[in-house]
Amino acid sequence: MIEPVGPGVGRIALRTPTLPPATHTNTWILGHDALTVVDPASPWPDEQARLIAALRARARDGVRVERLFLTHHHDDHVGGVVALADALAEDGPRPVIAAHRITAERVPFTVDVEVAPGPCDWGGITWHALFTPGHAPGHLVLHDRASGQMIAGDMVAGVGTILIDPADGDLGQYLASLELMRRAGPTALMPAHGPVLTNADALLSMYIAHRHARTEQVRAALDRAGAADPAEIAAIVYPELPPAGQRIAAIQVRSILAYLRGHGLAHPVGGGQWAADA
Ligand SMILES: [Zn+2]
């Protein structure tokens, strides 16, 4: 069942191979008669079948899916794209697949429409696409200025935390993208994982402040330790986490170290270790 959550926005949460403690990815259903399906994410046939059945139930009222939109390329966001497009093509015109160019370069299927930042008139609603790299290089969020709703992808989370993996993330870009979102003035954030988040301005400000605080903690840990590797720093900065959490925290720490290096505040000293700049 598609749960209505706001004007022209519905949700169905599908079980996905995502980062614990999250277990599901929200698929957002946008529009009234001509739908945009955001992040059909599950690679698992039983979960895909739930989404297809929910959309086919809507189709009986003359509603059709025009496009599938991807916030970014990560596996827990795109695992059901081809299955959904194939299933809908059995009933009528195949929906187009839309994403940022950088996302299109990173997914194992063809993206039909490249979405650039700016207004998108989809299904009677004007969504403003904001380019928000940092968690993923091609990340887009969608903002409906009329209702204040923002489809936030993996920029914020209702459950768990946002991982900035230096393999394809960038902490400096992430902070700038959060600020871009905050300045757009949304009232409700629809994250990929967990419930809708209200009080958007305060939440985005808190996210930015939290990342700056973590960055300062890493710098202070380097100052005290003299030299340390990311796992050692994670143990100092995130002492409350169990071993699996510590391993993910060490990835986060590597992003913070790259950010500190970019600001002339830390540098690698060999053997995987880092030191604070004088
Ligand atoms: Zn992601």
C-alpha cells in the first residue's frame, strides 16, 4: 500500500540491503495522475512485487507512472529500477528513467533523461532539483516550494546516520549541500530511510553543526595522540560504538581527515597514520 504523507507525495518502504540500523528504503510516489517513482530500491522480487502491485492498484483509476527518478546511484536506491520499468512496460508505455548525469554514469542500466538542477514540471507539481553532492557525487534532492516538501534522498536520515565514504563522498561538498538545502527553506524532509522529518531548518542546522563538531573532535584526537590511523581515531571519537560500528566510523573518519587535509589542518605521515598540522 502507498501511504499518503503530504500533498502529491506517497510512500512505500521496501526492505533493502542498506546500512544498519536502517532495514528499508523509502520509495516516494510523486504526483496525482502522472506519477514519478523515486528510488525503486529493492533488489528482492518479493519487495518489488509489493511496489508493482501498489502501482497497478492505482493504475485502475487511470493513474500511470511517467518516470522513475533516482536521487543517487547507491545499490540500496536503484536495485529495483529495471524490474519496475519492465513490469510497467507490460501494462503500457515504459516509464523513462531520470537522474543526474553523474548518477547515470554509475548505474548498470541506461538513464533516459538527465536531470539538471532547476525546475522539473512533473505530474502537475513543480519540483526544483537541487544538486547536492557529498554523500554521492551525483546526488539530487527535489523541493516543492508550494508545499515545502523536500525529497531528501541520503542527505539526511530518519533512522541511522549518513555515511560519507571517501570512495565517492566528500565532507566539504556534503556540508555545502546541506547549507544549500537549508537556504531553500523546506518545511518537511522526506529521507530515504526512516520517517518524514519536520522542523527542517533546525534539523539541517543541527546536521551541519554535528559534522563540524565531529571534525573538531578528530582534530583534537590527532593533537593529543601525535599520530594515529583512522581506526584508532574512531575508537577515540566514537567510543560508544560496537566493533561493526567502529569499522564504519573509521570510514567516516577518513572523510574527515581528507577534509582537514584540504583545510591545512592534518596530513598523512605514512603507515596509514595521520598527524595534525602545527
Ligand atoms: Zn546512499
